[in-house]
Amino acid sequence: MKARVRRRKFWGWGYEGEGLTAEELEQLARSLAERLGLSELKAAQPPTLEEIRLRAPRVTPPRTLAGFCSAEPWERAEHTLGKSFRDLVRGLRREYENPPDFVAFPDSEEQVGMVLDWAAGSGVAAIPYGGGSSVAGGIEPDVGEGYAGAISVDMRHMGRVLEVDSASRAALIEAGALGPQLEDQLRPHGLTLRHFPQSFEVSSLGGWIATRSGGHYATLYTHIDEFVEGMRVLTPRGALETRRLPGDGAGVSADRLFIGSEGILGVITRAWMRLQERPRFRSSASIGFESFDDAWQAAREIAQSGLYPANCRLLDHAEAVFSGSGDGSRAILIVTFESADHELDAWMARAGAICREHHGEVPEGTGGTRSDDSAAREGAAGLWRSAFIRGGHFHDAFVRLGLVQETFETAITWDRFPEFHAGVLEATRGALAEQCGGGLVSCRFAYVYPDGPAPYYTVVAPGRPGSELEQWAAIKDAASEALIRLGGTITHHHSVGRYHRPWYDRQRPDLFAQALQAAKRELDPAAIMNPGVLIDPRR
Amino acid sequence: MKARVRRRKFWGWGYEGEGLTAEELEQLARSLAERLGLSELKAAQPPTLEEIRLRAPRVTPPRTLAGFCSAEPWERAEHTLGKSFRDLVRGLRREYENPPDFVAFPDSEEQVGMVLDWAAGSGVAAIPYGGGSSVAGGIEPDVGEGYAGAISVDMRHMGRVLEVDSASRAALIEAGALGPQLEDQLRPHGLTLRHFPQSFEVSSLGGWIATRSGGHYATLYTHIDEFVEGMRVLTPRGALETRRLPGDGAGVSADRLFIGSEGILGVITRAWMRLQERPRFRSSASIGFESFDDAWQAAREIAQSGLYPANCRLLDHAEAVFSGSGDGSRAILIVTFESADHELDAWMARAGAICREHHGEVPEGTGGTRSDDSAAREGAAGLWRSAFIRGGHFHDAFVRLGLVQETFETAITWDRFPEFHAGVLEATRGALAEQCGGGLVSCRFAYVYPDGPAPYYTVVAPGRPGSELEQWAAIKDAASEALIRLGGTITHHHSVGRYHRPWYDRQRPDLFAQALQAAKRELDPAAIMNPGVLIDPRR
């Protein structure tokens, strides 16, 4: 086993030693208690490894794999749960029901192949594992009946940038590279993938591609999908590689069969990714709107303007408070343009004019292009950014404080947005009242498209000790039912995983699922790849 | 049968009565003879229907279908050949080897379903047919062994815009709508799909989606793929419909399985399409470059600038002459910005500056935004545009004049472009010399991406009467071999069809083809859908 400098927590977000300070946690407890009208909130202690009882491994690695596999309790515990509310609660309860029997840490495609061969021959489920940040049950070894065991295939030792093509602004990157690791290797070339999901620090390129991760850009290149130039996938039947092409029209896109496949067809081992030059110019504004209706109409007009801001994130009144960007009297639209090529005054001037037409309060002096790095770190935009990056740690803290706190996200066309949004809020608030005696729901637009937004909802409410999972399940059911009934998607970028299956199964056409099952049977005849995710394997 | 106002030619481009005037044809003959160093070029006469001998139908429509099917010779002849060089030569030779046994003209999805049911039950191949403009053999009933017959399913009676959503700028459109028909219905709403492939007048929405057609925008939204918000497909196993969503991340994209499926999985019956407002502002410039290297470097920098011009089409020196835009001393880069939202001076100013940095000759006064319609019709840009739209008729004329004239297109990353381009030119010129004793090859960039261009090559050379097909086959082989060997795609937007299969089979991963075959078996168990296109059906 290679030495590991830092260990990731096995129960929560990020690395050991990270998270809120004791003081921050106390302050958060006080402010949340006040906002939710509770007397006091006390933080539960995270589990220690000694407190965790893991089922004995049902299978052990054969001699040929043993050198890069581990059945150490820490590794098994770390690979058991994702990072959703449901995962965190179970972690804090010391419930680690479905640990992998062991974890493989291949450092080459050959080793990945050896693992898959053994798993297929032994009837053992294999779960591709990047950074473990799934909030949809995508990496939990809860694989259902009929398997002799389940193992995680952790790609962390395959994280190199193998080739950089500066002329085309592209790089060949191994799929196990986590966000910071990948950016560190690109930085000397003046290039960046600029894909910054909230999980950036603990999620991998392969995971992003497998789950259609949403990144930095609020318009245009929202999903990782758009940055994939070509890729290589190892299926149980062997490897396949697509050509790196800037654009293609030769038949059905092979890349698109694997983008979003969530590990059910094979392991993505590397990809040629489209990159950006590091931006030199920035222009940013935070625009207040008394009326949420005005605010989203402004966001719509900007999304349809052809200006393509890098950021166009709308926080509703409650979300502005949550993120520390506002006092609750205004919705806030954060608009940022960035470029490595040109000054952005004309772009921001027009976006500002659109906002004013919709009664937005555009701060004096907005519109100047700044070329210093601090521009990205100041004002409401900066506040929101740092809250965003630490979001995973705050999530942990909320759950430790006994609150039901979670997010869900979707997308809907503009024409249906008002009714949809009202319906989702009503369903969620109704469930919150019933389950928790109240609670808060806020909404932001994570992304905006010419034809509609991707609304992202955050829920926080008091939990009843011992009943948090049932409370959340009822709220999630109510919200998801509304999303699907009112025409949205069950997920815009959090993936389907295992948790979203009931609603995804209603959303996707049956015949498509059958076609995908057929494709899976072809590539994964023993049905070992991440069973239970996305579709039921038919063996 | 519904009355048809205009009949499409059964042997060439467009509608009866259209095409070059006798005078234009003579003028073209003179100028081409001069440029190719030939004494004289005489135009062959197009076939008349009476000259065509069609194989007797092997199957006839059952009573339930008879009301909307036709085995009239005109219909069968019209549905026999596409519009490539190979098709036109065979048409002029009166060789109609593979006519459909009859043509169905359904006017509802129910009727499409009746046709597919009958075909599946009868072992008859069914070929979805939009406008018939395929240049890749995509609609020719050359379906191979093992079928009792082959029929075309012509979607022309399903061309309605069913719903318009102005808030999201989207419309639900039946797949049989041809370009002008679709735009006519959108115009009263102030909206436009703005998808203008060269085949615009004689190609359909369903055809565009099935073949990943390339449209108006030279950057960003190049393929029709990006405009599909949701779709409905009728497979032999039944209908499936995806949700209309502005963005989605729920698993593998169902839309993407059918986009580019070239009719092998079913018939696309309708789609929700993302639209544009009609542009009010335009800024256009034609920039000359002495050096082609400078010109493509400028195109690259613009493609990577984040300015996203609607047009960024580079014509090499020869192409500039061909299209009437230049005298051969300069490559020409046509850059056009357009917007329904804002003036474009800042955009064009920066694009102009980039061109000047690469020694481009930017005309004085370039950069002003114009808001009158004539802006699109003047100058080199306007000349190129009208030549482009009449391209199909010119193609017919070249072939009638006995020339070997055809195009092929691809895409490649910037880092490999110089070597790739040199290799493609060398292979093509070598084959031209061998087959035709010389000839001309020109190149334009049809589209430019941040990571590479989509070069489009045009070939014209003297044909040997009776040997034109063999001449072109040898040239196409040599060029295609170079495209594939040097890392490009066999097609960026002309589709794979039947003609590109030998090279596509080398380009796409084998395991992907097997997965696609498995998906096809699931949706089309009798393997009746457009057999021979894209993959070999496995029954």
C-alpha cells in the first residue's frame, strides 16, 4: 500500500482535522436555534473507528490482487457511506450496514482489469469509487441479492495528468484525479479545467463524468459532459477508447453512453478534457431584488441574452440569509463575467441594464473589469463562494446538531417554473410541518439555461432524535413526488444513484431503460458493475 | 394521397423547375473548363421518369396501409437515391437499382406505428425519410440480404409546429417539418430555430436530429444536438418520450441515444426544440490573410476567446475563389456576430484585434453594429451565403458537366491540424492526380471549436465518362484513409449512413458498436430499421 499523507474522514466530509472549529459550531448552534425557535442545539460526537462494527468480509482478495487491496476497518468504513443526510445520520449512529468486503486501490488500468476479471469470475459486485462524495447512494455497497460480496474500486492512485495539449487547450487526465490534484498539475501550464462542483476537494474526474457533475459555469458549460473530448473506459468485457475530437457527428455519441453511466458499464480510467486558460479579467455584481419574481425574470433574460456569464446564481430571500449574503429583504442575483481574453465592461453593462429593467438594485460603479485575483473573493459573491466551498463541512455540522438538513435539485423550463416552484415549496413545506413541526426551505438557481433554470432547494428543520431518517424520507418523498409530477427532473447534477431510483424510474422512458439494460448485458455480462444504481441489471 | 403543390426532383437537388438557368450553366462550364485546363464541358441531360426502369415491387402495402402508401414510379424513384456525387452520377446514368417497394406517407404517429408493425411482421426493412438530402447513403434502400422488401417512411405529412413556449423559447415540432416549413410557422412568434444546414430547404427536423446535422452557428451550438430539449421516438417496440428539460443529469442521456441514431432504432416523430429570438443586431467582417497559417491561427484564437461569433468560417485561398468571395491571393475569414439582445461593437472590435495580431487585413470601419436586414446579404459574407444556399444546385450542375465534384468533412484538434491538413491534402491530391490527371482541392472551416476546427474539403476534377464512380471511390478511399489514420472523424455532420461504414467501423470502439447493437435488438427485435446504416444489425 502506498503511504497516504492525509486520511479522509470515514464518517463525514473532507479530511481528518478539517471542519468547523468548536467555536464556529457553537455559533452555528446558537444562530440556528434562534432561527428555528428552538431552545438549544447540541452537537453529537462523530464516531471513532473503535465504535464501528463491520460485518466480517465475505470474500478476500486473491493472491494476485492482495498487494493493492485492503480490508482494514478504516478503509472499509470510509467506503461504506456517501455524504448525504441519510449517510451522515447513519454514520453518527455508528450504522455501517453495507461495508465493502475489501477495497482495491489499483494504480494502473491493468490492475483495474485484474480486479474486474476476478469480480466477474467470483460473482462479486464492483463499485467504482472516486472521492466518495455521492449524495445519492452511488457508492454504497448496497448491491442487493445474488452477489458473493461487494468491493470498492478506489481510483485514488490513478490521478496523473498524462499529457497536455496547449494548442487545443486539452489534457489527458487519469480518472482518479481529485479536483485540487488535477488543478495543481494543470496550473504550471496556465490551464484549468475550471470544474468546481461543491465537492471539488473530495471528488474525482471519473466520478464527475460518471455522474454528469455540475461545475463552475452557471451558463453554457454547466455539466462536465461538455468538457469531455474523448475517454477510455474499462468494462468487464475489455477496454474501449473514443477518439479525441473537438466535435463529432459520426452516429450515436459513444462518449454520451458512458457520461452519466454511474459505474454500471465499467470504470472510466482516463479522459481527454477540454480546458480553459486561467481568467485574467473579471467583472462581478450582486444585485438585490425586492421581488423574487422580478429576480428570476432578470435571470431568465440574462440566460437568453447570449452574454453567457460564468456565474448567474440567484439566491432567494431565505437563501441569501443562509449564505450570509443578505438580510432577507432581498433576493440576490450574483452575476460574474470572466475571461482570459478581453475586458468585460460591455457584457456587465448589458447584464446590469437587464437587471434594472426588472427593478434590480444594481450597485453604483458596477461594470468595471478587474484583473486582480481579489476580485473573486470580495463582496456578496465572495461570501457566497467561501460558504459554498465549506458547504460539506456545514452539512456535517447541521446533522451533528440534530437537524434535518439536506438539499435537492432539479431543472424545469421557464414557462412552468412559477407553478413548479410553488408546487415544490408547498409539498416540501407541508411535509416539513407534518414531520418536523416546521422548518425552512430556500431556493437558489444553481444554473440557468435559455430554456429554464436548475433550481436547488435547501431544507433545514428540527429533527426528532432517532427518527431523523424517517422524517427526511417523508420530506424527500413529498418533494420528489412534486418534482416528477410537475415535470422536472429528479436530479440535474447530483446523479441518480440508489436513492433517486423510485422517481428516476418514473422519469425515464421504460424502453430506454430496457435499451440501457441490453447495452449493460453486452458490456457487463455478469452484471457486477455497481448493481442497483440507475437500472436493475438483467442477468 | 394528399395533393402536392411542388414535386421534388427524383434525380437531383430541390424541386422541379429549380436549379441553374441555361445561361448560368454555360457560364459555369466555361469558367470550370478554363480553371481545369479543359477544352469544353457539356452538360448531360437529367433523366426523365420514362427513362427509368424500376424493379417490380416485391411487396405491396396491405389494405390497412394502402390509403397512405404509394408505389407510383415517381415516388419510388424519388426515394431511391440521396444527393451525393455517387447518387447523382447513378441518377444521370438512369441507374435506380434499389428503389423502395413502396413509400408510406403517414400523417400521424399511429400510422407510423401501423407501418412499422406491418414491416416487422413481414420482414420488410423500413427507412425513415425526411427531405432525402443524405450524402452518405442514409436513405437508399440498399438494405442487404434477408429482407422481403424495403420501404421508405416519408414523414412529409407530419410537419406541424404543435406548441410554442415563448417564455422558454421552445417549440414542439413534428419531425417531418422541412426547414422553410418550420421557420414559416415559427416566424409569427418572433422565434427561429436558426438551424440552417446547406440542405435547409430539403431536409427535415427528424433527419437533422437523426444525423446530428450541423447548422448555422459556427461556434457553440454547432450541431442540432444542442437544440433538442426533449423528443419522441417510435420504435418497433413502441413509443418513448423524454421529458423536456433545459438541462439534465439523471443518468445516461436518453436523447443522446437517439440523436445520431440514423434511423436504426426507430422513427423520431416530434421534438421539443430550443429556439432563438430573431436577431436584431449584426456585425460582420471579411478579413483577408495572405497566409493560411495566420488565418487558421486567428480562427483558433477567436474560437478560444469566449466571443462566440455566429459565423467564423475560414475559406482557404482556393475556396475563396470557388465561392466568389476572393481572387485567390488571400484566405478569407468571415466573422459575424448576431444578437437579439445587444449591440456587438465590443465583440467585433476584439475579434478584429485578434485578426490584426495574426496579420489579417481587417477592412476600415469594421465593427459597427447594424440592425437592418441587408447586413446579412452584403459583401463577401453575403456572396458566400448565397453560394452556400444554392450549393446543392451547383453540385448537380458540376456532375452534369461530367466533373468529379464532391465534399468531405471532418474534425481534428488544433495541435494535430497542420500535419492532419497536409496529410489529407497530400492523399487527396495524389488520388486526384492518379485518377483524374489533376484537379482542385479546397478547404474551409465549417465550424470552429475551442479545441479544434471542423475542416470541410471540396474536390473538383475532370471525370472520365463511364468511370466517374470508380474515380471518386478511389479519391474518397484515399482521403478517408488519411482522415482516419491521422486522428480525425469520418464525418463531423454529414452522418455515417452506408457510405462511411468502412471508416466509421475503424473509428468507433468495437465494444460500443456491440452495446449499440444490443440496444437495437431490444428496440427493434426484427432488425427492420434502416439496416446497413451505422452498424450491422444482429438478429
